[in-house]
Amino acid sequence: MDLDQLRTALALLRYRTINRTAAAEGLAPSSVSDRVRRLEAELGAPLFSRDHTGMHPTAAGRDYLRAAATALATLDEAAEHLHATPGLVVGAQASVADELLPAVLDELRRSHPDLRVRLRPDPDRGRLLAALDGGEIDAAVLLDTGEQVGDLGFPPPASAPEHLDLRTVAMTVVAAPRHPLLGRPATMDEIRRTGGLLGREPGCSFWMATRRWLGPDVDLTAVGGLAQVRDWVATGRGIALLPRFAVRADLDSGRLAALDVAVPPLQLRLIWRHDDDAADRLRPLLYALTRA
């Protein structure tokens, strides 16, 4: 069946006359008549009857054309998806997804409005890496350091993924505003001896960063979520090593204060499968991540 003939018949159903249909569709009136006549011949039944007021669908013709309109809409939608830019599913640890990626997605919407990106946040890094290995996500954004994925201290994924460090993430040691180590440079030994180092839980990037910086035997207390860590610090129950982006508002308001001590930064790292055919589609994401 010629779909152009079917579209012309649907236009005739809408405009009622050959001349109005021809004007709306940019066709000659004879072309409209010919297309409808050929379609009726192929179907073996009339779709329209003619009188002095124009073309009128037969009862059977109206039912057929309504069903055909639905089928054409489905075909058009399928064709649109076929030619659309493939989407990306990006996994991210919860703190990164909450604090950093909204600006990235805003940048992507501005620069690549046709690129569909779905964010899959997960607090469990292991689940994210397993999802990457299994092809459930196209890329993962997480905090890491070193030359290889997992050098921060977590098990690397089963495959050997590609990765790119997008930006440096500054880390800072935060304390309550009247903490005794404030107001002068502090040393790593003083931090170790505070006896009140707080962390989320052993699998957390900030926990691993603390152990990597101060040594594996440093005494850490697991508190829970990032908000709980900030609350405990603000009430004077300990100090914590956290990314500056996660405590910026607390520092600006004076709820927390930063100790004067040099802390190694982490890297915001994008990782993807080595054999992933989505590599080309990741370029806009890379651009947005470096700008946001």
C-alpha cells in the first residue's frame, strides 16, 4: 500500500473537498483525485461519496480511515525513534547525582536538546559498576583517584573499563565553629589524634579517602548518610573529611568551619566499557561535565 495515497485520503477526510485538500497538501487537484481513486481500487471498496457539497466518507470508509490514522501515527512514532539520537543511561553515586549532575544535565539540555539522558542514582558503588559491566547503564560517574579505576580503595569492575578524569574535586576537613584546631595550620598527626573522625560507612568514597590520606589504622566512626555526618560535625561530635561541594552551603553560613590542613583531592571520574558502542554519544556528556 502506498502511504502517500493513504495520507492524502486522510487529508481529504479532514478538508472535505478536492480543492481544499490539494491546497493544504501542496498537490494538484488531479493528484488528490488520482491518489484516492488508486487507494479505493486497491482496497476494492469506496472510501468517499461525492455530491455538490464535496466528498463525504462512507460509513465503512470513515471506520477504515480512523483505524489507518492510528496505524500511521504508530509508524511515524517508530520512524522518529529510529532516527532519533540514542539516549544515554548514566549511573552516579548519590552524592554526585544530588550535588553535581543537575548542572551537568542542564548544560546538556542547552547544548544537545536532542540527546536523551536518564540518570540512575545509586548509593552503592558496587551495584553501579555491576550495572556497567552488565550493559544496564552506558557510563558511571563516581569519585576515585590514582591511575586505575578503584585506586581509591574499592574493588575494580570485572571488565577493564575506559575512564577519564573530568575535574578535580577539592576535599576539606570540617569541624564545628569553635573546634580547638581552628585558627591555625593543623597537621595530619593532630587530625589522627582527635579521636572524633566521622564517616558515612566503610564503602563510602569519603571514608576511603580518609583512610587513604591518614592511613588504614585511623579510627573512624560510621554515622550514616552525608546529612547525618554534617549534623554530627555541626554539633561538635567530631570532624570529617568531605568534598567541598557537599559542605559549601554549611561553610558559607558558618554552620561548619574548615580546618587549615592540606588534603589530597579526589577526581570526578567518568568510566565506560571498553567495547561500548556508546563512546561517541558520551562526548556531549564529557563536554557538559567539564563545563558545569
